[in-house]
Amino acid sequence: MPSPQCLQFDIDARSRTCNARTGRVTTRHGSFDTPAFMPVGTQGTVKGLLPWDIAKSGAQIILGNTYHLMLRPGSELIARRGGLHPFIGWPGPILTDSGGYQAYSLSDTNKIDEDGVTFKSGIDGSMVRLTPERAIEVQNELGADIIMAFDDCPPSVDPKTLNETRRRMTNARGGRNIVDHDARLEEALERTTRWLERCARAHGRPNEQSLFGIVQGGTDLERRTRSAKEITAIDLPGYAIGGVAVGEGPDEIKRVVEHTAPLLPEDKPRYLMGVGYERDILAAVRAGVDMFDCVLPTRNGRNANAFTRTGQIRLRNAQYAEDDGPIDPACGCPVCSPAANGWATINERPFGRAYLRHLFQAGEMLGGVLVSLHNVWHFQALLLDIRRAIRDDGWSALAAAWPVLVERSAPTGTA
């Protein structure tokens, strides 16, 4: 049965030198331009920011988290209020993940089996069951425009090679250490396909919400090929590459994405889940990926870590104690360029690094708000320039304007 047409994807430009393309995804709550970066609103809010701040940054779609919203306030309560859009005050497109990533990230406190995952609630300690059918039911109640299949996300690298903290995160067999990583990858690949079939059958609003399938396989390219073939055999409005940025380095992420993206249908959106550093995004765009999300802009913002075109800076460092310059002189956000955003009659100067450092040193919440706002603008500006580079094949100009794309740099001011 062909997938319902509640999502339209139009490609309007292609690069002449790589697989990058620009397009537009249209949903029942509006459209967004691709390649797109989706700010993450885990619990119905992009932490610290108002919806109109997000919209003014250039973001056209945001992401919500099925697992967390299921626990609190509950999808039934949200459904009684008309769904997630009116509940959180965001009228545009919304994507919800399925809870599959939480099965990975919270794996030291859950138990996975063929039917689903049993979690221990971080709120009250109760046991919570999430199956493919329940994940879809919750997302149907939330009412997002794009919903994700419930998948089995394995660690991408052998846990025996990781430190103790990361090893605990990759333990996805009910408290038992994973001995055979190769067998775990195979199990997750096959289970993800079976769970997608169950998700598709359980989907109660296919004419309103677009279900995306997820490709797994770790860093094994043969498995990625097989998973892509199995997942795309189920006709859906779009597909995602999952199980990346879960332990492997940037070179491995690039290798997997460059291999996998062309295996997904040309005429449907391709979504790379959870990848958010600038160089990783650019490499994926050039491989043909259309959608991205990551918590980095706001998580780093709350921790005084600001993104700039030349690399990250840590504003708590003493070197910024008397630095009145903006976070990034090239940035047009309200934090760096208040006058350009209609604040000239109030404040013509940027919020200086010295002031921002003071806010963090004093424990004032405004510091995290301002740096998060800047970071969200940073990534929207990057994607805007990437879309321009695709249309013009202006990759050298893009690299000149964004030195961070040329060489990954660690956050400065680490002393």
C-alpha cells in the first residue's frame, strides 16, 4: 500500500559537485526548507527560549521527545488540549522521536526484549513499558506532523573499547554486559525491521502524520546496506539514519552517512538523527541528507559554551572577564547584534563576553538563555548559508565564511 500523502517533499536545487540538494517539506502545519536543523524541545520546550525566539532565529520545525512527554504530563492530557502544537504554542511543523534513543541512553536502567522496552521512570521510579504499538499510540495522541518508528538503537562501537561510563550506557540487555557486539548489531538490525512493521500497522493517523522508518547497522556498511533495503521496502513518507553519534568518532560518522544516505529513496526526505556539529552536518548534507537535530545548541548554551564561526568558546574562562566584544562578531543574533534586531533604542551594544561570563559566575539564568539563543541562531545561519552554497555551488565561499567547517576545533578557553 503506498504511503499517504500528508507530507510533500519538493527538491528545488541540486549541487553539481556532490549529492547535496535543497528542497521544501510541506506538512499540515506548514512547510520547512531543507537542509533543515531542528532545535530540540525535549519536554515541549526548547529550554530557556520562547517560541517566537525560535521562529525568529529561522527555525521552521522543532522536535519533541515521546518518552519524556509520555511520562509527564502524559500524551492523553496533551491530546485533550488539542495536541502538542497548541499546548506548547508552536504552530509550525513538529517532529517527535519514538523513545528508541532512550532505550539506548537509559539502557543501564531498562530491559529490552522482542516485544519492547521496560524503563524505570526517572520521575517516580515506576516501571514504564514502551512497545512499537505504544510508541505510535503516544505519538498519535501528541499529534506531531512527523513521527518516528520505535527502533532498537545499539551501540555503534564495541562497548569493551569504551570507558566505564559509556559502557554502562551501551548495556542494552537488561543489565547484562554485552559480550558479543557483532551479535548485538545483528539483533538490533533485525528487530528494528520487525518493529517498523508493527509501527506501520499500529499507526492510527496515517493521513495526518507521516511515519519515518529508521536504518540501523552500526558502523558495518554491509549491515547498513541490508537495513536500508529492509526499511525502505516498507513504503513511508520519509526515512532516517539512526544509530550514529553513539560512540563513534567523526570520521566513522562520515563514512557511515556517505554510504547510507544514497541508499534511501531520492524523492523522500532523509533525516540524520542526533548529529549536530558543524562539520558533521556539512558532510551529511553533501551526502544527500535533508534533516538534522541535536541538543547541542541549548545544552552547550546552558553550560557557557558558545558556538562561533571559528570554533567554540567557553565563556567561564578568565580570559573573557574584561572582554566586551560579542560572542561572534559575524553573528546577526539579538545577543551579538541587538541593533540589527530592533533593539537600537534600548541597547545598541552587544551583550559582551565579560557580562555573559559574569552571569554564569553569578549563577544567573539569563546567561544560559542568552547563549542558548545565540547558539540556535548560529545553526540556523549555518543551514541558511549551506542552502545558498548548494544553489550556487559556492562551497569555497562557505568555507571562507565558516572556518569551523574546515578544521574541527576544541572549545577555546579551556584553562
